Amino acid sequence: MLSNETAVITGGARGIGFEIAKELVDQGAKVVICSRTKSDLEKALKLLNRKKEVAYGRICDVSSPRDCKKLITFAQKKLRKVDILVNNAGIYGPIDSFEKININDFQKTIEINLMGMVYCSYFVIPIMKRNGNGKIINLCGAGVGGGTLPKFAAYFTSKFAVAGFTEVLSDELKEKNIQVNAISPGPVNTYLNKYLIEQGSEKSGKEIYENAVKQQKDGGASPQLAAELVAYLVSPEANHITGRLLSAKWNPSEKLKNITEFGSNLYKLRKINEEQYYEKKE
Ligand code: NAD
């Protein structure tokens, strides 16, 4: 349970972010969610606050450092402390062969998917240090740790950087009782999949496009798996887990609970030695 815990979830008004916010609220936490869209925010807050007022919202574009600073200040005021930051906001960005995309769209993707979490982490860490504890969860994905994703250069690059940022931050903050992990939620039917289908098979590639259409029809992975993994990682039982990239599908919390020793390379990105893919045990 997460009673007395407080969390900020970026992009928490819909999709996977909303499921994470709902799970944390169900477990007793108070949350601040952000979105760029007022109507999304209002709809989500109504659902989260059905029983009692436990959720607050703020308009924020995570690609703006000013907005991120204001978001964290707002959360600190509303919640009195911030124990948990879930860096969830993200976009696919341009989908097409690299040389065909608009280079400004590549930059925008990095600004949202990577810099958004960099800014929010930067402003929240001093608060967590003062409190003597903290949990940061970064949403990864794009098959990082497995293969590459042609036609998704901006998205893949941003998510690869998310894994690197997670590892460095976790090393720096280990001694401060702040744990930093990344998770890959699996193929969940959200706006992202609809957007991919809208781009068409020529831009996204036949195989990826057909998989997306099939996923849309079959229902995709449950966002609840990702929400449960986040709830476990932010709980005190997971204080020994930091700097890892975990998959909601391959490393669900029930499995993680059985691993007592996290060796130095377990669930980290190490592809030079083929035996150490992140999803394999040492
Ligand atoms: P989604 O589009 O439903 O949700 C994305 C959220 O991010 C939305 O709330 C959106 O408003 C917000 N957002 C986008 N740009 C923003 C900005 N500039 N400022 C503030 N908020 C912004 O998609 P989702 O699938 O729920 O995605 C959530 C996260 O999960 C993303 O980081 C995504 O890359 C990751 N992910 C999703 C899948 C999947 O299959 N759906 C797979 C792997 C990773």
C-alpha cells in the first residue's frame, strides 16, 4: 500500500499514464497529473476523485523547462512533498525513413520524450533529497534492449537515451535513497497505436503496420500490467531495485518479488556481450 505517498505522473490524463495514476490512487497515494489538454485533465480528475479528493491537475508541456518547474512547484505545494515521479508523457514523433522526416519533428520528439523527463527529474530531485527518499520511473519502450525500430528513428533514439539517463541517475542517487528505474509497458492500445495506423503502411513499414492493425483488433497488452509494475517499484519492498530497465510483460512484479539479488548487469542494457540482454538473468 502507498498511503501517505505522493506522486507526479506526467501525461497522466489518458492511456498508460492514467492507469498508473489510478493504480497509485487505489493503493492510497495522492497524485498530481499533467496534460497539455484541459478537457483530458478534467475528465481524468473526475474519475480519480470519485471517492475523495486525492488527485490534482496542471496544464504542462513537458518540452518546456519552465512548465516542468511550475509543475513540480505546484505538486510540492498541493502534496507538501513529492515521493514519486513517473515520467510517462511521450509521443511517437515522425514515422518514416530518416531522410524523409522533417528534422524539426525529430527534435520535438527528443524534447518531449527525453528532455521532458530530464527537466522534471532535475526539479524534483532536490525535493526528494530533502525528504531523504524518492522514486523515479521513466517510461521506455520501442523494443530498446531487443532490436532496433527502423522508420522510428526519433522515437527509438529518445527511448534508448531514456535507458541511459535512468542508469546514470540511479548511480548518482543510490546513496541518497532515491531509486530510478525504466519500464517498457508492452504493446498497449492507446492513442500511440492509432497514430501509427494513421501514418499508413508505407511510412511505418508493412510488418509494423500489420502488427499494429492486428493489435488494435485483438486488444493489445493490458495497461494494468505496467501500472502494477510501477506500483511495485515505487513501494518500499523494491528499494533494492534501481537503474534497471524492466518489461511489464517479461518482468512482472510477481516475478521480480522472487529475485533477491540484482547483480550488476541484470536488466541493464549490455549488448556488447550478447549474453547480457536486459531481459535475461545473469
Ligand atoms: P498516449 O498518447 O495515450 O499518452 C501519452 C500521454 O503523454 C498523453 O497523456 C499526452 O497528452 C501526453 N503528452 C504528450 N506530449 C506531451 C507534452 N509535450 N507535454 C505533456 N504531456 C504530453 O500514449 P501511451 O501509450 O499511454 O504512452 C505513454 C508512455 O508509454 C509514452 O512514453 C510511450 O512512449 C510509452 N509506451 C507506450 C507503448 C504502447 O504500446 N502504448 C509502448 C511502449 C512505450
